[in-house]
Amino acid sequence: MEATRADRLKTVVLFLATTGLVAGLAAHVAGETGLARGLWIAGVVPALAALLLEILRSLRSGEVGLDIVAALSMSAALVFGETLAAAVVAVMYSGGTFLEAFAEGRARREMHDLLSRVPRTATRHRNGGLEEVALDDIAQGDRLLIRQGDVVPVDGTVASQTAFVDASALTGESLPVRLTRGAEAMSGSTNAGEAFDLTAMRAAKDSTYAGIVRLVEAAQASKAPMSRLADRWSLGFLVVTVSIAVAAWWFTGDPIRAVAVLVVATPCPLILAVPVALVAGLSRAAQFGVLIKGAGPLETMARIRTLILDKTGTLTDGRPQIVSIDSHGGMAEGEILRLAAALDQASKHPVAQAIVAAAQARGFTLPVPSEVAEIPGEGVVGHVEGRTVLVGGDGFVASRVGGRPGDHSVIAAGSVLVAVAVDGQLAGHLVMSDPLREGAGAMLDGLRREGVVRILLATGDRAEVAERVTEGLGLDGLRAGLTPDQKVLLVLTERKHGPVMMVGDGVNDAPALAAADVGVAMGARGAAASAEAADVVLLVDRIDRLGPGIEIARGARRIAVESVVAGIGLSVMGMIAAAYGYLTPVQGALLQEVIDVAVILNALRALRIAPHQPGRPQPEAVSSGQADIAQGATP
């Protein structure tokens, strides 16, 4: 709300300054000199007042920025009667602040749909019925109904026979886990199976999810403010400007020369060129599905030296896929998959859905199953084309066909084994795992070419699983079994070596994303908490967009620096000319406008940055609403 009020104020100031300048010019052309001066002053005063308030806030926080030069030029022009020059400066200053506010406001609007997925209520059993209650109204001992797909709202124990929950957002385990009656389910995990009852162990504010949120808030509070490109140039520019203006007045005794110097010196290459280049970079990055929440994160993104990656859902796809099919009775592998997928069409279990997707990807036409019965947590049995088919865990299928589970010790860590039986005989096994995302290795190589010197993996999953998945990637370090606070500690440790980027998608990643110099969230399927804590959100479910995002950020920053150097060089030349009396304040303002146009046109080149994407087509457009993404759709 406070940010919205500030944005509106900047819009009003720009409108008043522009209106005053245009109306004053019209009055001046009509011969109403006095009215023109009054209109110019009326446009300048709101901009100057807003500028002085901003300077006071900056000084209280120990910062000296470019605002002082703009305030000096406007004030000096008003004092010595150069009202037109003051009006031009007011429009230039208010225009620059409006551009930055516009970019940040757009980023906030893009986030609205993503954050709307945060759970707000829960379903509670009460007096033989069900009622929707706010999370804060849940008390210890309450019995809650957790529907399929619901996020578990509070820590509790399973009150039904079994439950299947996806805790990948919290623990990094990529596949759902089976919980029996009395087992503890953590808040923030998702019900991946049939609806079950949960007995609340503690209130929402004391649950796992709330504790992670508090970690996020603490990390954000301790995070050092990002140094802005324009601010790093400001002090030197201020010293040069004041020195030339004072020297011009001192040696000539003419205060108008000092005013002309200040007007020419108005740091519009910094006030305008930097925001224009960075806003253009934000817009260009959004076309590649990379939402950067403001110019500050984009600047820092351009200086990243260390990258820390989560595993599940970030470096890997986060969804189980078939890696091999083992036949035990002579049946063709494709037929095993086809029959298993046909039966699994009747199940909503994530593993079943993955089997169906794999069969469809291979072009199989799947018949409709009949007489289907699903045993929660065990498997599915039914008829497909007149044949009895069982799909489920190895022990479940073996018990139904009169055999014993086999020895599968050679199965890789983190893999899931799905048994398939047809007409009472074991037909084979489907081996499933969570593989690396396509192009992950090429992406990491590209990031190293872009100047990222350290790449680490940080996961809550087991070490053997992480090592198997990342084998051959050439990572500089691997940290497994990490809790959210341990991920934060890793980020803080790595920040000693330079700016750190953290990429994640789960609730457990949110504190580390907030603590990093730049936090990047996988927004398409990731948790809302990680999207909220992050500085950058990948709006498409592709980690390979990270490379173009960094390349665009570095290109936009480079163009901004080029614009600043060229603009300040021209401004210094103009200041020297004004000090020798070759430029009046109004001429100086007009010259500064010409310089502004030149640097802005140069800054707009950031809209045409073409990041290197081997084998990739041009980026698809990403709409501002992002309605599909808010619902978890994958482009």
C-alpha cells in the first residue's frame, strides 16, 4: 500500500511539472511573460518539494545521491529568475523517478497471480459437518480434512489409515511419501493422494511453514541494501559540478554562470539513462519469461559471481519419469507400459500420471480401463481390454500374484520401482526417477562463460541421490541434507566471495532466496513462498532461461554505463562552456535536453539485446496477466 501511494505521488509530480512547462511555454508564446513565469514556478515547486523530502530521507540513512545536484540546479534557477530552466530540470527529474516507479509497479502486478496460491483457509470437522476456517482459527487437536491437491495448513498427525503427501517443497524429496495413521505431516506439504484427515498438533503460527516464513523475514531484514549504479557515480559528479559552478561565480562574479553550470550539470544521463536502460532490460527479460522485480535486482544480477542451485524442481524436473522398463515374462516393454498407463488413467497419483504421460509421449493409444479399484498407498487393479492388470509397489503386486518381492538393490538411489502384473503373472518393472532438466549441463557451461565462477548444489535430499543426479556436471560443491536455516548459512558464507544468486522452487528455499544477493524462484510450478521471497521469478518452467536472464542483465547494465559515461562527458564539456559564458541557463537546459535524447536513444538499445540460446527459437511472449501460470500451467 505504501509503495502504491509513493508511485501515485511520483505520477502526480510528473504531471504537474509537465503541465507547468507546457502551459508556461504556451503563455510565453502568447506574450504573457508574467503568467508564463508563474506557471513554470507552479510546476517546479511540487517537484522540488518531493526532491527535498527524498534528500532528507537519504541523508538520514547516510546516503548522498544525485538528488542534491538536481535540487541545487532547480533552486538556483528559481532564485536567480531562470524559471524556464528550472521547469525543464523539474520535468527531467520527475520523469526519471517515474520510470523507475513504473518498472517496479509492473513487477508487483505480475506477482499478484503467483502469490494468490498461498493457502488462506482450511476445512475443519465440526459437529458432524465441515466448515471453512481461517488458518489463525485452527487450534491444537482440531480435526481437518485435507483434500487432494490441498496444501497441509498446519503441522499434524494423520488421522486416516494412509495418506500420500508431496513434501518436495520442504524436504527436497522429489517423490511423494506414504504416511500411515499417527505419522506426522508437515505444514507446507501437498496432498498427492486421496483426501485424508489430519489432527492439528499446533497452531498455524507455530507450524513448520510459519517458521520458514519467519526465517524469510529475518533474512530480508538482515540483507544489505543493493548499491545502485547511479548512486556510485553520484558523489564524484556532485563534487565536479559544485567545483565548476563555484569557480565560475568566484572568478567572474556572475551568479548566472553558476546557474548555467548547474542546469547543464543536472545529472540526467544518470537520472534518465540508467532507468531507461534498466527498464528496457526488465522488459526484454520478461519476453524470455524472466520476471525481475525492479532495477536494483537487475543491476546486482549483472554482477553475480556465485550460483547456488536447489535440486528438486530446479536442477531436476521435479516430476518422476521412466528411465527403464524391465520385462520378466517375455512381454514387450512397450506393451508393459501401454497396459500400465491404460490402467493408471483412473488414478490421480503423481507416479500414475507420470506413467500415463510417458505412454502418451511415445504415441500409444490408451484404452479405457474397467472395474478399477485403487488401494491408497499400494496400487491399482482393474481390467484393460479383457485382461486383469495390477500396477503398484513391488510388494503389493508380488502379494497379489503369489510371489515375493525381488532383490532390487542395484536400483539407483532416489529411484522408484513400479511393478506391473498381467493376468496373475509378473510382467515387468518400470524404473522411475527425477532426472536432470534438459540442457542443464549446457546452461551451467553458459553461465561460466558469463562470469559465474562458482556453482554449488544445495538440497534437502539425501547425498547419494544428489551425487547420482549431478554426476558429470562439474559442480564446485555439493551440500545435501540441508534444512532451511542451513541453506541460509551456506548463502551467507558464499557471499564473502562476491555476489551470490540462489535458485530454488520450494518453501524450504524461501529463506535462502531472501538472504541471497539475488534470489531466483521457479514460479511456474514453485511454491508461492519462494516466489514472494525472490528478486527474480522464472515465469516459464525452464531453468535454461536463467542464462538469457543474466546475459540480458549484464547487457542492460553495460549499456547503462556506456550512456552514463557518454552523457557525463558531454555534460562536463557543457559545464565548462557555461562557466566561460558561452551558454545561458536556458541554452544550457536545451543542450542538456539534446544530451538526454542521445543517451536515452542509446539506452533503448537494451530492448534489442539478443542473448545466446543454442538451438533455441525466439522467446514466446509472456502476458502481463500470467493467468495460466498462476494455475500452475506449463507453457
